Amino acid sequence: MEDLWERRTPEELWQWAKDPKPLVRRRAAENPHTPPEILEGLAEDEDLWVRRAVAANPSTPGETLRKLARDKEISVRKAVAGNPSAPAETLAELAKNEDIEFGIGVALAGNPRTPGEALARLAAGEHPRIRETVAKNPSTPGEVLIKLAEDKELIAKGPRKASRAYNKVRRLPGKMEYTSRYLRTQEWYHPLGPWERPLLFPIRFRKNA
């Protein structure tokens, strides 16, 4: 059931946005029913938590999110990176930073709106967690998934994590033969010794074939 405070009228939300207490302004900033013009004003609020709430709000206009993507606070930029309504150009711009902050990278890697080129850049980064998140993204291009299927750091984490890339690769047209061949030539590291990967995946592959 929808929270009662979400069903406020525009007039009430205007009052909240003007309230001297940051906590009240924040409730207006995070409300998905808050009008765009109110969110635009709250995006310039002096309080970090208010700006972050605007950055995470899926109803925030694209132009406002573009401005917040340049906010001095990392947590605000991270909220923009994870916003499902953020413009693709804005997400691509955030991904261009060579020294991308970890939290922003994970948020971008998991956002379905992130462009394929940006996901490819993230998949080539140093952080295994970011690459793993890219593998789970439904918008990740096939060629990127193929590379992730060979990622040794993801492989070392165990079948559950690496199989995210494998399962997606195998669903790509013409990639089943490649994936099966690759799995037959690799070994899985286990504390008790190496395991042949076909022992870990055969049921899942037959089930989804």
C-alpha cells in the first residue's frame, strides 16, 4: 500500500520544499509525485541529503540530473548514476572518469540505462565487483559478456558469480557452441582442489537449452 505521505497535493509539497527543516525538504525531494519545478529548486539545496534525494528520484527531470551529476559530493553523483531515469548521455559522461569512484562505478554498472560503450569501459576496469555487476546488467552488449565469461577474477569467486556472465552469453545467438567449448577447457578453483566446470553447470545448461 502506498505511503500516505506520497499522496500529498502539489500545494503541500511546495510547503514541504520551503520548510526550514532539511528533513521535511528531503521528504519532498524523494517523493515521486513532487512536480518537476519543485525538484529543480531542491536540486540546489544546501543540504546534501536533500540533493541526494532529488538525484535518486525517478521523477527528476533529465536536465536537473545532468546538473547533479556534477555535484561536488560523491553520494549525489552516485545517486544520479543509479537513477533509472537518468539520461544515457549523463551516465556515459560519469563513466568516462578514468579514476571512477567505486560506488559510482557499481551504480553505473547496474543501471539498465547505461549505454553499451560505457558498460564496456566499466567491464575493462580494475574492480571485480563492478565487472560482476556489468555481467548482470540486461543492457550489457554480447561482446562484453563474452569477455566477462573469461574473467579469471570472477571465475575465482565461485560458480554462482561467474555463471551470471555464462548464462547470459549462452543465450546470445550463436554463442552456445562457444560457451560450451570454453567451459570444457577450463577448471574451477575449489579449496579442496580443481573441479571440472562441466560438473558444475550441466543441469543448468540442459534446463535452459
